[in-house]
Amino acid sequence: MEDIKAIDIQNRIFSVDIEKHKKFWYGYEMQKVAQAVWKGPIVKKGLSHHDSWKVMAELWPGNVPKLLKEMDEVGIELVFIDQFMTYSWHDKKRDVIVTLDEMDKIVADSHGKIIPGGGYNPLDISPSLAELEEGVRNHGFKYMWYHPAAYGVGLDDRRSYPLYAKCQELGIPVTVQVGHAGEPVPCERTRPYYIDIVALDFPELKIVLTHTGYPWIDEWISLCWKHPNVYGCINAYYPKDLNPAIVKFMDGPGRDKVMWGTNSWGLKRFKTEFLELPIRDKCKKKVLRDNAINVFELNLTP
């Protein structure tokens, strides 16, 4: 099983651009996350506040050549990296800006090993959709990732619907963060439950629910099971920490509906821990590789 060439459908721009991470790290929301999640490692390493960004940066290669080297060593065929179009709900401004030109360079440097994706700002709808369409038609974008909670917007909000319509029109999957976000932002309307009506309203749109929907795990599982056009991604939680219900789902009715991603928190650790889960080999292969090929219509052999 170690020889499976996995596909990471949820990596981050920070893997190849540490400067983007620094700017994001010092935003209000990430500082609160750092205090809650990363305080122990920061203190243990004796890092000052100014250098505290290094605790997460240690997880990342830092540039495209180093990422490609790590992918080769671990057995990863492709990683997906999007524009990471997030927003500070507290400060009312965009956190990270990744331009189309920057995405082009990353993809070119990767020799096709990085699959690019776009983003969406529901507070600036027309320009955002225009950039997404430009990305798909002229820059090779194969999908997009959306974090509605960061904007204080719900999955079924009227401001989210233009995105779903555009992605259905363009024929690309929408990957959307659902459930609890680590940041102090309003998350109730991003419970997986609220994608139910969206899936019905856009039956031709492939919807990938990222971040496992925690703590509403049962809703995440049930929506992936219920709708033919709804899928899930287990990124953002180390495989050994996954809820047992998700592990059971991947080994059963969810074997064709769940995909693997790392959130850029360590390719080797994520793959190693996933392979150690009590899941049948044929199901592991589907989650690690085959389902991504089918959902994103990649020109690869399962």
C-alpha cells in the first residue's frame, strides 16, 4: 500500500511560499488559533512572538522544488493548491492575496505536479467570479476552495449561490470548508446540514465538503452518503485523530465518496497514519487516489 501514488486534494499555498504564511499568521484570527492550538510548541521551542510563525512553518517545504522532492519521497503524485482566498471576519479585510500570475509560476515550476484552484469572495461577488472564470479558462484551474465562515456567510446564503452557479456552469467542483473553523468566526451556518438544499438546487455541481464537518461529523457523513454529487475530504485532522465514525464510513458506504488531503500539515505523517487505519486496502486506495481522479476528472489511471 505504501507504493500508492496518493493525491492530496487540499494542500496550501504556504507549502511553497512562507512569506504568505507570515502575513496570515499575524492576523487576528490566526493569533487566537496560535494561542489555543500552538501555544505549547511555541513555548517549548522558546520562540518569541515575532518568531512564533516558525512553529507551523517547520511543517512545510517552503518552495516548489522542496515540495516536489518530498512528494517523490513519500509517494504523492499530485497536490492541489488554491488561491487561499480567506478573510478576517474581525478586521474586515482579506488575509492572503495570491494572484493569477503567482499561481501560474507555481504550476509551471511544478511541471504539472501541482493542480491549481481558485477562490471566492462573497462580499465582492462580480470581480471574484470574473477572476475565477479567468482562472479556469486561461490558467488551468480545475476546482475552487471556499471558506464561507471566514466571511460570516452560510453555505446556503444568497451570497454563496452565485459561486455554485458559476462552478456548475464552468464544470468544476467546489470544495468548501464545513463545520467548526479553528478561527473565532461564526460557524453555525456552515454545518454540513446546510449543504443539503444546495446539493438539490445544483444537481450537476460536484461539492466536496472539506475539514470533516467537525463537530457535526454525522451530518458530514449523512450528506456525503445521501447526495450523489456530494463528497468529503478528511484534511485538517491527522488520520490517527479522525472520528471512528469517519473511519468506518471510509471502509464501507463512503469508500467512493471520501478523498485524502493534508492541509499541508505533513505529507509523510498524513500518508503513514492513513495507511495505519483499520480500513481495507481496496478502500484505502480509493480514498488516497481513485476518488480524486474520478471527482476532478484527472487524466490519470486509477
